[in-house]
Amino acid sequence: MKRRVILTRSRRDVNGKTESSQSGAWGSRARRQTPGIMASFLEISDESRGHELSLFCVPKHYEEDLDSVIIPSGLIRDRTERLARDIVRDMGGHHMVALCVLKGGYKFFADLMDFIKTLNQNSEHSSVPLSVDFIRLKSYSNDQSTNCVKVIGGDELSALTGKNVLIVEDIVETGRTMETLLKLLHEYQPKMVKVVSLLVKRTPRSSGYRPDYIGFEVPDKFLVGYALDYNEYFRDLSDLEETITVSFGLRRRQHLHPPCTGGGGGRGVI
């Protein structure tokens, strides 16, 4: 079966140059990579209102808590597949340790690894030997970032010495959490460290950090679904429902009683 995905397309001007971005459906634009400067990504514009919930299969217990669907699951899977191709191409057949940042990154991590494994199995030219590991960061409470970042599992990072490491993250907001993790990792002297993040948020609070691989650049709104949570709620969106992935906006946060008020609750935060 042919898949038909029409979101963005390049356009050449009279001089034959490809434009760096084009508006597409749902207020999205493709941003292409400039060598040595920035990773390519699909931009969800600030003007995008997403899609009506009635068009998707949303669990009844969440219907009153969500405003809209901003990125459907099919689009996430297509973008993740492309990221996998870019990673396999760039790694050049060298062994890679994929380091998943839990909990929010587990869904993206699983899908990304599946695509990389498929590429390894079907490629006649190059493949990437792969092993996986997991780490958990605690830096958030409710919907506000805190200044404290705690790395769980750091004592085991010595195994990464001399290795090529790919950090797989769900969302980069200010970038400070990732900068802290990278600083810690470099103490163990890995051979190379690359970061892939499904989402990067446009926010004035950003430190300026940008991952090596980016799926989508999104507005400065509250994101849940596709394993991104609000104090452990909403992680189940899209696990089985393939029509709902990343949503923004909570209509009644006051009705959501978080299981804890300590640090490290949600990963999809403002």
C-alpha cells in the first residue's frame, strides 16, 4: 500500500535554489539542515490550532482535559523513520549505544530503535551495531521546571567510556537539563555523543542548546501524549490509540490530582 503524506514540499526559484522552508498543512513548515549550524526539523507554527478532538479516538476520561491534537501519530512515525535514516547514515557503521531518557522518552525511543533495526536488516550497504541503555532525569514538578537536575543511574555511565552514544530524549525545552547530562557524560570520556529529541520547544527561556537531530519544533505550549505526561497522567495517549499523539492545552488541570508533589513528576511541561 502506498502512503501519501503531503505536508511540505520544496520549491525552486528561478536560480534553482531550494527554499529553506515552506508552509504546509496544519501550520507546519520544514526547516532544512545548514551544515555545521542547525539540524533540520519540521516546525509547528505558533498560529497552528491543531485538530479538533472529535476527529480522533480520544479516551473518554481525557476528553474534557485536552484542547486539540497538534501532531497525529502517522506524522510522528514518518518523521521518526526519517530521523532513523539520518542517524544510520551519519554513524557510518560504527557501534552505537542508544541511551533512552526515561520516562517520557520511552515511546519515541522504542519506535526509533524499531526503525533503526529495520534499516539494519534491510540495508545491503551499511548498518549500525546497536546496544541500548536507560537513564532517568528528575528535574520537574507539576508544570514548572526547577533548577535542580538529578541523574539516576549516573554510577553506571562508566560503561560508556570510549563508546559512541546517542541520547534519545522526548522534549528539549530550556536545554539546561540536557546540558547538565552532557556535562556529566563527558566526565566518562565517551568517544562521541549525539542527541536526538522528538520535540524542541520555542521558548524565550531557552539556553540556546539545540540537539543534533530534531523531530519537530513546537510552540511554547503544554504538551502531553505519546508518553509525555502531566504528573504521570496522559502517558497512555497513543500507546494503543494510533490516532492521537501529541496534544496541547488542558482545560481543567485543577481536576487532575497529581500522585505526588515532589520533584520529577512530568516531562511534558511548560
